[in-house]
Amino acid sequence: MSVDDQKKAHNEARIKQAIILLTRIINDPSIPRNIRRAATKALLMLQEKSLSPGVKAANAVSILDEVSQDPNMPTHARTSLWNVVTLLETIKD
């Protein structure tokens, strides 16, 4: 397996992990609707076929970073979002 193939597989695995975490956030009724909406946008961005993994991750991080500044966000929701952002920040093209 070449280095590029390993990198691609690593990026795909990270995106799959992020999708699982975002799905949990979206399905958690204790998280405010605006945060679930942003998580849905980030999820759709990660599922976009026409973009490279790095661009998908950067766009999703941008969406999640913006909503994570909400002062009314519950602590557990903020922690969940930060976990997703940390995971996505490891994806590079």
C-alpha cells in the first residue's frame, strides 16, 4: 500500500468517525435545535462527493466552530462538537 493510499484511507476513516459523532449530536434531543442544525450542515458537507477530504473537513470545522461560540450551549454539546472539530483538524489533503 502506497503512502497516498494510506493517507486516503486514514482520511476516510476520520471522516466516517466524524459522521458517527455528528449523527449522535443530531439525534440528541437535549442539544438545542440551532446546534443540531449546524451539525446537520457539517454532516452534509462531509458527505459531499465533489470535494477533497481536506476541503470537506475545513468547511465542516468552519460551520462547527461558528456555532460552538454560542454562550447558551450546554457543556456536553460543546464538548461533543470540540471532539468532532479535533478529529476533523487532523485531515489534510
